[in-house]
Amino acid sequence: MSLVKRCRHSRAGVVPALLVGALALATTLVGGPATAAQQGTLHELAAAQGRYFGSATDNPELPDAAYAAILGSEFGQITPGNSMKWDTTEPAQGRFDFAKGDVVADFAQQHGQTVRGHTLVWHSQLPGWVGALPSAQVEAAMTNHITEEVTHYRGAVAAWDVVNEPFNEDGTFRTSPFHTAMGSDYIATALRTAHAADPDARLYLNDYNIEGLGAKSDAMYALASELIAEGVPLDGIGMQAHLAVQYGFPYQMRENMRRFADLGLDVAVTELDVRMRLPADAAKVTTQSSYYQQVVEACLAVERCVGITVWDYTDKYSWVPGTFPGEGAANLYDENLAPKPAHDAVRTALGGGDDGGGEDGDPGALKVRYRNSDGSGTDNQIKPGLQLVNTGGTAVSLSSVTVRYWFTGDNGASAYNSWCDWSPIDCSTVTHRVVAVATPVAGADHYLEVGFTTGTLAPGASTGEIQLRLNKADWSNFDESDDYSHDSGTSYADAAKITAYVGGELAWGIEP
């Protein structure tokens, strides 16, 4: 199939309103625990927030009719996983083959979707002839490849990952035929060449493990700053966001996005998935849903975050099991194309959760964030810092809310004291007590129960930090290492092992 028509897309990379209107007006999707009928696609919800929501795809998947139906209706943007990479488009020097990429681009056009081109210059998936070139010939080969491909897709591809994964984890430049031949100047040359071939396409640098603050994202920030100062045509930074529940959520993702936006650049989440060690269990699934939700929330909080692309939407076609043995279940839909709890979390973050609620608000719209405020896990006090966040669209009455931090008392006295040391909502409104578990389980024979005498948590609002503390009456020591709710993290993060209840109904977390 060839590109019969080509349509010019918005430079902002967001599908225009007419294209959004052309998508299915509503879908009913059931996923996760006790979800009601859900109206509007993920992309429609994102478009209402001025963003796009997309998925990667690839040619072997498209003949799957059930898969293609969801891809074409639920998402407003697609990225070809492999069919626009160098080994596919120029397998022999000077011999170009765009047939596979054309199939993806035509699918997008038929379904009113924008396309992100992936990728023009990358150290991986290069045909052997590129690495065999003498260094003096590499620049000409690179600029010719970029010119031919970008010109072919001019008007059909809204944005390009021009250079993919230029950095090592420590922030040094990755070795590649391009860096070997040209040094870091290859990046500016690639951007200038792509801009000359299609001045309307948005041009990005794309990498993984740059979602949070750290050495690698600092290196990308320094490079972007330098390119902008030199007048190089750079429009945005792509943060791949291949996350894993066992490694924690990226440090200060929102702040990291914002610093790139402050340079005048767009930011896009380009390859989002959240893998886990198999088998999946309730705690992992809850953490995964939290990570997806936090990514969406970070993007919505930064005006120049233009959209999110998941790295294929279904576990059926995930790259993860083949790359990370023993890991998987990383996507929004399962292998049978059914939406998972993470799908509901994304909908909630995009403002598309259940519209029910009642006077106490939606019990599923409350989450607990936690940090460890105690420098020692073996002293005579436990010091959890907690925050409650209302992620839903209706207010939550705090007087209907209780929270449980689960722990083991170990040896010593069975009587406990507890305190609220400080909170912006005033500790006088915070109740706290230690309760013995009727049937102790591993990691939990007691819990600290926190409640509230008054107050309302508005949609999107947080209680702020609640600094709590407890000790045994004889001040004997604890061993927190085996406590169910304990974590060593000193920065606030979503806490799947701390439970919250609204009107007595479990609203957040997994009980031990």
C-alpha cells in the first residue's frame, strides 16, 4: 500500500478538532475493579485537555482485526515500532524501501490519527553497511538517509524522533558510527537536515531513563540548551518512559518536564509502559496503575507536554517478555485485548472516571502517598509521613476517610502511643490510634489508623504532609524491615501497601 494522500498536521502535534470529531464518539470499556460504563476514548479525553494519547504499532499486528479496531478508535496518534527504522527503510546503501512505513501512515490517515516518525538516527537496528563505512563517508550517508525518508513522509508525519538514545546512563555520549565520525556535532547536523526536508515537522531528541532528574536527563538538558543557543531546529524532547514497578517511579518527573518546557521545548512521553516481574499480583498491579496515573498527571501539569504514547497498548504484542525474561504484563490491555486496572487509572487521570459519587465522593478516587520520615528502621519509633490526594472529579468528605499503616509490633509492650506532629490541615483535625490485627499475617499484626474529624478534600487537592509517629509504651525498639507498609523511600510516592477507606469501603491499596 502506498501513500495515496498526505495531510498536513498541526505543528503542535495535537490532532485538530475536526479529526477528533471524526473518531468514535464513545466506547464502553470494562476493566479493573467495579468500573461503570465509560464514555469517550483515551484520545478524546486527552484532547479535551489539549493533549494527544497514542499507541505504538507495527506491521505484523495490523492484520489482527480486533487489535486494529481498538487501535484505530481509541488512540489519536500512532508510532511505528520498527517500520521506519534505518534497517527497514534503507537496507542497502541508496536503496530505499518505505512500503512497511506507508502501511502504518495510511492506517493513521484512514483513522484521523497523527504519526510520530521513529527513528532517523540510532545506534541500533542499523544495516551492516552503515557500520562498515569509512568515517569520512558517514555524514553524507546520514544526511542522505534523513533527507530521503523525511521527504518521503513530508506532510504525513507530524513529528520525528530525529536522534534516538544519544546518551549512556552516566550522561556521556553513546558510541555509534555517527558519534565516532562526527563527535556530538552529528546531532545538530541531523536536526538541520530533517528540518530542511520538512520544515513543518516537529523535531525531537528521544531517550530512555531521562524521565526524572539525574545524570542522564542533566546531559540531555545541557545538550538541548546548547542546541537552542546555537539556533539548531529542535522542537522537543521525547521521554520514552519504559518503567518498571520494581525500580520506583522517576524522581521529580514533573519538575524535569518543566525545566525542558522552560527552554521553550515541547515534551512528549513517547514509549510508555510499566513492566513487572511475573507473575503479576494485586500489589504489583496497583503500583503499575499508580505509575501510569502519575505519568499522565505529570504531563497534564506541564503545559508544553503535548501528549503520551504507550509502547503498544496490549500485552499481546508487547516487546517486554522478549527483552526482559521473566517480566511482562506492561500494557494497558491484556493479551485478550481487555482493558486492565491501569487503563482505568489513565482514564481517571485524564478526567474520565466514573461520574458517580454521592456526598462522600467517589471512593475509588482517593490515593495515599507515603515517605519514610525515620532515619533508622530499628529504633523505638515509627514515623510515617502520609498525604491523601483526591484524583477524582467530586469532593471527598474527610470525616468519612480512614487510613491504615500496617506494621509488626515485635517484642515489648502491647500498649502504644501515637502522635500527629504536624500537618497543614492542623493536627487537631487528625485522629490516630494503634489497633491490633485480629488475625495477624506476615508483616502486619497491628495498624496505625488515621482519621479526620472535619474537612473536605476538593477534586485534585491534597491534604499535604501529615507527620505521624508511634511508639510502644515501654519505648522498646522496632524492626521495621519486615513491616508490610514500610518503605525506605524518603520522597513521597504512591503507596499501594497503605490502605484508605471511604465510608468503610476500601478505596486505595491492598490489605495484607
